[in-house]
Amino acid sequence: MTSTSLKGRTLFITGGSRGIGLAIARRAARDGANVAVAAKTEAPHPKLPGTVYTAAEEVEAAGGRALPIPLDIRDDAKVAEAMKRAAEYFGGLDILVNNASAISLTGTLATPAKRFDLMHGVNARGTYVCSQAAIPYLRESAGAGRNPHILMLSPPLNMKPKWFKDHVAYTMAKYGMSMCVLGMSEEFRGDGIAVNALWPRTAINTAALQMIPGVDVRMTRKPEIIADAAHAILCRDARKHTGHFYIDDEVLTAGGETDLGKYAVMPGNNKFLPDFFLD
């Protein structure tokens, strides 16, 4: 079932309080979707914008229905409770967006075990746990003909050493998300649940990026490019489009978008910082 709208569909988005997760939530809300916004931030952060509650307000202002859920996705029991709560509140669950991520671009000697555990706990384990908890509801969605999807914000599995040597712990954790795509897409193909990945061609202007020293945000794109690409993927037929590692601009140009310039942070700029893991 391919459509052009997510109206009436229910999304569960991790890391939805700001940045890319919030942009995806707002784009779905414009269609009239239901969005469970799951994030750790309950109270305002001194350096980062937004909370799970302000994000829910933005979803409703954009035309959707929202359910804010404070959640640390490293807690598998809390994740199961959150999925159940969202499904009961909205009457089902159709889409999981595994967006939550932890990053530390540090080498082996500069990455303590605690930071290693955080990245693997959020990125690889968190993605696995959220997907595991969502799948029973997504099977119900498939049975009702509601086109269920899981979408990971993770890169293609590029095994060149240069993508490991400067931040091996982060690469391992991020690739853990991508390996979930590789395995789960085949495991649940017969159920009609699509499992795909989406990754940006260029650096995206988010609060997390702005905290990385030396990044010129003028050479980045807005989170809306990811949101529009995610929307296009989530509208595709789940039984025909699964197991793919999509790149944002390729998705949009394949759909007929000719004006990628509108996503530039600095109008008129066409030179962007490339993102990791893409040659």
C-alpha cells in the first residue's frame, strides 16, 4: 500500500524532543498523524532546546495528535510500558522511528567504558529493544492493512577502516542500529513490516551538531530534509520496500523533488559538510 499521507497513522519516535526526531514528528503531524513523542528530556536543558512536552505541543500545533512519553530507551521494561501506553492511547501502532542516538567522536584511549556503554546502550541496544517491543503492535497493523514501518536513523554499513579509526566506539554503536535493519528486514519480511535505514548526505544542523567544536553550521542542511525523506519512505508499500539503506537527497530526487536548495541553512549555499560513513 503506497500512499501520500500519514493521516490517521500512529508513530512512535524516539529522541523526539528536538532536532531530526522533532522534524519527523512535525512532518507527520501536518498530515494529521498521531505521534508518541518519546525522549529523556522532561525539564528544560541548559544547553539544548526543547522537552518532550514542548515537542508534543509542536506536534499538535502542526495538526497532529500527540502523546509525550518521558523515556530512557536503555530501560527495556519502561520501553515495553511506553509502547503499550501509546498503542492503547491511539488504538494501535503503525510506525517506529528509532532516532535516539548518543555520540562521542573520540578515539579508543579517549573513550572511557562508561561512554562506550552509553553509546551502545542508546544506539544499538536501544534500537533493538524498541523494535522488539513494537513488533507485536506492528504485526497487528499489518493485519489491519495499515502499512507498518520501522525506520532507523543509521548509516549504510561501510566497512572501510577510515570510518572506524577515529571513533571506533561510536561507529560500532551506530552500525549496531544498521545491523538491526539488515537482520530484522528479513526476519519480518513475511509479516509485512518494512525495516529500513535513512541517513543524511550532509551534516544536519541540530543542537547536537552545534556542540561539536569546529563545525560551521552554515555548511549544513536543515533537519527538514530528513523529515521529508522519512515521510516519503513511510508512505511506501511496506511489503515492497524493506531492507534498504536510504540517503536523504536520493529519496527526495527519486520522488521528483528538484529544489534541494531550500534545505540549506545558508540560502544559496551548495557546498556542504559531508556526513560520516559515505564515500
